Amino acid sequence: MAEIKSHEFETFLQKSAGNYRIFVIYGPDRGLISERAGQIAGKTGVALDDPFSLTKLDIGDLQKDPGRLADEAQSIGLFGGEKLIWIRGAANEKYLVDSLAVLAEKPLEAAYLIVEAGDLKKGSLLRKTAEAARSVMTIPSYADDSRALNGLIDAELGAEKLGITPAARQALIALIGGDRIASRNEVRKLALYCSGLNTVEEHHVAEIIGDASAISVDDAVDAVLSGDLNGFLHAMQKISSSKTAIFLVLQACLKQFQLLDMMRAEMEEKRVQAPQVMQTMGRHLHFRRKPIIEQALRNWSAENIARESNRLQAAILQSRRRQVLEDSVAMQTLLSTTLQSGRKSA
């Protein structure tokens, strides 16, 4: 069994990554998964700009040709040398799991395999197969905690020789998290905004990242969870007129669904009802929002919450990669979630 904890990744990357040729990276943070896959790819030594050395596949490509993975891994490159096969969007597809099990039996000689998967539950087919194989390194990737976010802030601001006040740090941490790439991009945007200064102040964070009222964002998220289409459109209009980044609503909505996911897991594990979970895990919520969260817990199943969280994460990643489409991606995704909530409440 080859597996590391999420927080052990940096040490693994520096000291032990060279001992493996097959990697399965999974978890709820798509941005972190993508970032770690890129770091591992860089460690392989394969020329990532050479189409003869690098083969990128979406899981749909394997569905059309289930034997392609084994063929790619066992074939010799056109000009020799090492190859890298990079698969994205994996879940528990049997054709992928079967191919992985075969490739794990005999060490790859001239190829590396990186599989980016979603949030695999313990005991799921792909995760179980990967964890059972000594030649496969499984790497969980969970949303950054405060320690990881502080490290990210220090690294990005330190690279620009910028300090940050405690108040600014606290304000910034409240606005990022949930997706590593999105968080990193927000901190880099802040660093660029403060270029030429010595220290990032709280007002800088508010001006470039959080110039919106948190109440407006909460109003939009509450409307999404309630399935209140008119309320959602009204809240988004207020946010747009205040020049608040719509991305903040998308990010806040993801955090809310991640909280729902934890609450749902608690309900099912301890076999308790929503009001009991709200008394323990919802104590920090504003009293006005508690009935909305409680109703969402009743309406959304664990499976649907996980699926919606993955969709929100994918939207965040897409909006960060193609910032020209940020507003349209966020609006379309949030509108879809609002309509789903409305149907579940009916």
C-alpha cells in the first residue's frame, strides 16, 4: 500500500516521487489536484512541450477506446525516451480501473502515468485498486486549511518581497480557500496590485479582492440554497452594481456546499437529524441563515451535495483559467444550482 497524507505532499515530491511511475491524485479540491499533477509531471523529466513524449487524455477518450491506456503505456515513443500519460476527469470507470490494475502488476519501464480523479470516497473502486498496489502512489488533495493558506500567502507575497499585516492576512484568508489554483491566483493578483509597496494592508485586500459587502454575497448564497430565483437575481444585480467580483459568490457557494457535505456525513454517521447537527456544526452561523442551511440539509442528499460541489469546483477552475469568461461561467453555474435547489424544495 503506497499512500501519503495530503499535508505530506511537498516532502514526498522532493524526496520520494522519483521512486514511482504511477500516480493517482484525488480529492475535493480540483485546483490542488491539477497543481500537484503538474508538479509531479515536472519531476518526471519528460519534455512536456513534446507531443511525442506527452499524451493527455480525458476520461471520455478511454471510454471510446478502453484498451488505449495499456497500449499507450506499453508502447515505445517514436523517438525513444520516457513518456508521460496524463489522464483527467477520472472517477470509478471500470475500464480505467481494470487497465490500472494490469499496469500496476509490472513496473512501467519507459512511461509515467498520472491520473487526476475527483473526490473518491473510501472503498471506491479506483481508490481501492490504487491503494492496494505498491507500485501506485495515491495522493489525497483536500481543501487548504488555515496553515496551508498561510503558507501560500507567505510564499506568493514573499516572492514579491511583500509583507502583510495581521488584519490583512485575516481578511485575505476569509476570502480564499476551497480551490488551490483560485486561491493562488487571488494572492498573485493582490501582490501585483501592491507592487512597489513594502506591506499589504487590510484596505488593499478589500480594494482588489473583497470590495464587496459580505452581506451581499451571503444574500446571494442564501438565495441559491433556497432555490429563490428572484432573490438570487436581485442579489446578483446588487453585487454587480457594487462592482463586486461574481467569483466571490461562486467561491462562497462552494464553501457552503462543503459545509453541507460535512454536516450530511455527520447526520449519516451518527444517525441524527438536521436540527441536532445544526446545534453542533452550525453554531458559528448567523441566526438568520440557520433555517436556510437546515432546510438545505433536508433537501440535498450526500450524493447530490458531492456532485454539486464537484461542479462548483470545476466552474471555479474554469473561471480562473479563462478569466475572460469568469462572469458568464459563475453566473451560469450559480443559476443552475439555484434552479436545482428550487426543484428539491418543491
